[in-house]
Amino acid sequence: MNETLVTVVGNVATPPDFREAANGAAVSRFRLAATVRRWDRERAEWTDAYTSFYTVWAWRALAANVVGSVTVGEPLIVQGKLRIQEQEREGKRWLSADIDALSIGHDLARGTSAFRRVSPAVAQTAAQAVAQAVPPVAAPAAAPVAAPVVSPAPTRASVERDVAGAAPSL
């Protein structure tokens, strides 16, 4: 079966939501807004055209890392499998574009970021603590089912503290 892989550059539109799926795997989701920009020859400047919104789904270790690393408004690059879903609500047909993320990262063309590797032992403890505080959510129909492999969700404060302590003085 062929999968449609996409890479989308946009801004985080909603806070990441972390849950434990019915199968025990960690899952997080957030909305990503991608706005098309076009050059306006008459004004000699860039203008916004239209905005597309995607629901980004992250699983297992990626889910925990997203919750600890991503906040609303940050520019991201998301690569994953595109799923277009059709639903009917109140007699109206709705289409939604979901991305099952394989990789998520900050767009370094628009700012800086600090990477911190997470050890598996700490990851398991952090993920269990988060999972106990959040009720389970049903996995979407096209979601992969596998044994949970969870890594920790570092807090933004802990990352900033580590980066500040490791930053070389100039």
C-alpha cells in the first residue's frame, strides 16, 4: 500500500494534547496552520493568501517529546503520512486533513532551538506520570498499533535551565 508522505511548514495553532490511547501507546495531537505567502507585484511586498489547518498526530516517544517541546505560535516543520478523512456532522459533509507525524522539529530558518537527548529510563518514568494524570483517548482508525515505546516529556523550564547552564560564555 502506498502512503502519501508530506512535509508541512507552519505554526502551532493549538496546545499539544497528550493522552494514552486505548492500546496503551502515548499519543499527542495539535493543530498546525500553514499560510501560503505570495509576492504582490503592485505593492512590491509579500502578502498572505490562504491558510490550511492540519491535525498532527504524534505517537509513542514523539508524542511525549512534542508535549515537552512545542507551544502555540512556534514555527515547525512536520513530516508524516497524510490522511484525508470524510465525516458527516449534522447533515453536512466535512473533510479533515490529518498528518501521522514521523518527524517534528522547529523551523530554524525562523529562530533558534536547543536540543536535549532524553534517556530511556527517565522517559518511561515521565511518560507514566503524564499518562496517569490524563484519561485515555480512542486511537483513530488508521493509527498504527504497536507496543508502547515512550520517552520523557521534558518541561520547557527544565530545557531552558539545562541550556542556560551549558551555554558557553562569549
